[in-house]
Amino acid sequence: MSDPMLRLSGVYTDIAQYHILQGVNFDVPRGQVTMLLGRNGVGKTTSLRTIMGHWRARAGQILLDGQDIAALPTPAIARLGVGYVPENMGIFSDLTVEENMILAASSGPLDRTRLDWLFSVFPPLQTFWKGHAGNLSGGQKQMLSIARAMVEERRLYLIDEPTKGLAPAIVSTMAGALRQLKDQGASILLVEQNFSVARALGDSAVVMDDGRVVWTGAMAELAGDAALQERLMGLSMEAGH
Amino acid sequence: MTAAPDHTPTMSRAGLAERLGPYIPVLLIPAIMAFGLIFIPSMSSWLTLTVSGLAMGMMIFIMASGMTLVFGLMDVINFGHGVFISVGAFVGISILLVLGHMTEAPSLALNLAAILAAVLAAMAATGVLGWAFERVIVKPVYGAHLKQILVTMGGLIVVEQLIIVLWGPEEIYILRPEALRGAITFAGAAMEKYRLLAVGIGAVLFLVMRYTLRRTKIGLIVRAGVENGEMVEALGYRLRLVFVGVFIAGSALAGLGGVMWGLYQEVITAHMGQQIMILIFIVVIIGGLGSVEGCFIGALLVGLLQNYIAFLEPKLALISNIGLMVAILMWRPQGMIPVVKAK
Ligand SMILES: Nc1ncnc2c1ncn2[C@@H]1O[C@H](COP(=O)(O)OP(=O)(O)OP(=O)(O)O)[C@@H](O)[C@H]1O
Ligand SMILES: [Mg+2]
């Protein structure tokens, strides 16, 4: 197998005096969707923020396509081709949908073809193109947040709970969008609590507990083993849906 | 770009209050003018005071605009901002004194050329000073408000003393250029030419700033950065560079404001910037920290109110602006145009 798109090895992250990540190791293989799973508060978001450079790793390596990015500033990491959808969506509500997208296309003007594709995936973005992003509904904001990451082709997508708090119809829109991204061969690290989405999209799974990775393997294996789910995450994922 | 939405959004008529909401701050300007019109007995005095209030407001806006953006973008409270006003005034006025032959000539073109030279020199000097100030004084105290207040005030004192070393402790008196002295009369009201010029410059600067913030990519980055700097960085933009740029531009604008204020008062002192900082703080706070539009409206309100009250009840002039601030903060605690902040 070729080198992974992303490799974390022995990553420790402190927030203030707390040791949040305590030696995290995992890979995101090329062209695959890697699910990052685990109970609340185990360090999934912290892992993504550390990869993005929002938190600094105290120790360990973060290799993007072989290059150690652990010490790079956030803008440099982004410019290496990492698209980030944060847990809180990070929408600029004072800007229009269009302006949000213009900013997201940081390496040049908006690409018409890609935009048309995004409009077909997320029709409300076209409808409210000139409207303030702050006026969008929660689901539409999430669409905008994902569309911003997708507006340019990235080497790696980091997506934190894209279906959180959304109605089932919109959850399936999101899943459909991620499916299209996956089918284009994108490398994706996806945090997702909705099990049916996780099972449908995930190639491999990384399960965290208490700041460490406690299990890695094929998503199908985890999905098929209720006892394993129970042990790793304290619930059978079947309960999710 | 016209696709039918998959459901049909309907526009229901919102209530009057709701529809007016966003415009209330702007409407306060005509409201305060109307207040003046009611209480000031003669129309011509009202007109004179209004022009002078607008001129004062425009100058305060120019001096304050940089400060509000610096706060909005990086959460930096710069108590030393006033020193750029003083330095700008001293550099600009010195140039005007050197160019005496141009300012004394009865030619508007020559006068304006001299002012332009003075303004450019002042802005260049305060821009460079702002760059140094940011690097040496502000950068080490990012994220620590108390330290920012102490350290930037320290910086202010140091630079003020440098002004005294370079130019001496005496205030410097200056006459406005020949063609800008005196007033023109309109509808029986005397309006000083210089004030009209100040209103014009302020209005143009506001429009340029608004255009930059709304229509250019750098403006988008600044506005997005005010709301969520972390996300701007996650999209690949170096917020720190943007911030330094804004700091330099804000300092240069304060320098420009200093020249204009100096010509308005016709006297400059090393402490002039510090003295006007009180009004600037009021304007920045009532406008909404980080909002250039709020700052503009706030500055005009403060300028107008100060002039009307000084005419009606001079004893109240000083506290009228404090009263305005209290009233506005009771109505909107985040200022007239609150800036959205992530987290
Ligand atoms: N800014 C912060 N300051 C202090 N502690 C923090 C901060 N952010 C996160 N933490 C702590 O770090 C731990 C991991 O948080 P993190 O957000 O990474 O969890 P998570 O796995 O994403 O959880 P969730 O599923 O609820 O989103 C938690 O115990 C949390 O309380
Ligand atoms: Mg999380």
C-alpha cells in the first residue's frame, strides 16, 4: 500500500494544563474515508484542531503526504491543501454566501464548473447566494461550511460532525455530498456520530477513548460487531438508527 | 444564476420595528439634527452648528476608525492610539510651516497642494511608527488585555516625550492656509470653509473604506477576521499580516486625522492625541467595537451633539457625550452595530 495521505504518530496535545491527546497514532489512507469515532469528549475535535494547527502538538509527528506539518502555522497547512469543516461550522455570518465561498477559494477565483456542481449538491446555496450567511438555517449553514471546503480540490478533508443536529432529510443531503466527494477519490477524515452515515461512508475506522486511539480497523468490521461497539463506545451503534 | 429553490421561500411582512431595526443607528443622525432644529432658535445658527458638528464628527471618525478595526480583528486594546494623532499633527504642521510660501499664497490649488504634502508626510511617518509600535509594543502582549493597556499607555508616554524632545514643550500655533480661512455664507448661516473641506474629506474616506471592506478580497478577509480569525486562517490567510496592515493603515489614518484636527484647532500639543482619545473611546464603544460603520455613525452623533449642546448649554457640553454613551449602551449594550463574534 502507498504512503497514507495523513499520518499521526505519537501526537500529544495539551490545552492549558490538561493533557488532552496522549499519544495519538492513526493513518488516513489516500482516496479513502477514515471515520474518527468515540464517545463525547475523547479528543476527536482536538485531533482535528491539532492537525489544522489550531492547537500545537507538544510532541509527535503529523505527516501530510510525507511532510511534517506539526510545526507549521495554520494558513500554511491550509495552503498545502487541507479543507476543514469545524464542529461549529465557522461560517462568516456577516458575509454573504457568495463572499464566504470567495474566501474559501483561496488559491484563485471561483471555478464555475465546480460551483455548478456544488449548487447541484446543495441547491439552497444557489437560492441564497447573495444573502447573508447569518440568515441561513442551521442545515444550510452546514451545507455552506462543507461547500467551502469542497470549493477547491483539496488533498485532505477534515470534517467534524457534519450532520450534528440536522433533520433526517438534510442528513441524507450531507451524506450524498460526502459520497460524491468520496467517489471523486478524495481523502477524508470524518468525525460522525450518526452511525448509519458512518457505516455507509467509512472505509476504515479509528476509535478514540480518553485521548488515545483504542481501535483501528475496517469500518465494516466494526459495523458488524455490536459487542465491539459496546466495548469501544459504550453503545451499540445500532441504537443510533 | 437563477434556479428555483426546491421549496418556495415566502416573504412575510415583518413588523415595522423589525424592518426598521437595522436602520435605527443611521436614523439617529437625522433624529439628533431634528433635536437641534427644535431647540436651537435660529435656523442659521442651526446650520452653522450642524456643519461644524459634522466636520468634528468626520475628523473623529478618521482618527477612530483604525482603533475599532484593530480591536475587532485581534482583540487588541490600543491605549496608545492617540499618539499617532499627535505625531501626525506635528509632522504635518511642520511641513506646512516649511511650505509657508504655498500656504500663504492666495491660491486654493497651492494651498491644497501644501496640505496634500503635509498629509502624505504625516501618514507616512505615522504608518512607519505604527508598524514599529505593533512589532515592539503590541505583538508581545497579544491576548492579554491588562498588559495591553499598561504597555500601550507606556508607549504613548514615551512617544509623547519624544515629540517634546524633537519639537520642544511649547504648543505650536498655526494659521490655516489662506484660501481656507474664513467662511462662506449660505442661507444666512456662516460656514467655515475648512469645516466644509473636512466634511468632504471625511465622507470620501468613509466611502473608500466602506468600498474596500465590502467589495475587495482584503476587505472580506478583514470582516471575516473580525468575526472568526481562526477560520480565516484555516482557509489559508495569514491573519497576522492582515492585522499588521490594518494597524499600519489605522495609524496612518490617525496621523491624517491629527493634521486635520491640528488645522481645525489651529494649535497642536504633544498631548492633543491623548486628550481626544476620550471622544474616540466613546465613539468606538457606542459604534460597536470592530464596526467601521458604527464608528462613523457614532462619530457624527458625538460631533453633532457636542456642538448643539455647547451652544445651548455650554456647561453640559462635556457630559453630554457621556450621557449619549450611557443611553446607547442601555439600549444596545454591544454598541449600535454589534459585531458578531464566533465563540
Ligand atoms: N478550549 C478547551 N479548554 C479546556 N479543555 C478543552 C478545550 N477544548 C476541549 N477541551 C477538553 O478536551 C477534551 C476533548 O475534547 P474534544 O472536543 O476534542 O472532544 P470530542 O471527542 O470532539 O467530543 P464531542 O464528541 O463531544 O465533540 C474534553 O475533555 C474537553 O473538555
Ligand atoms: Mg467534537
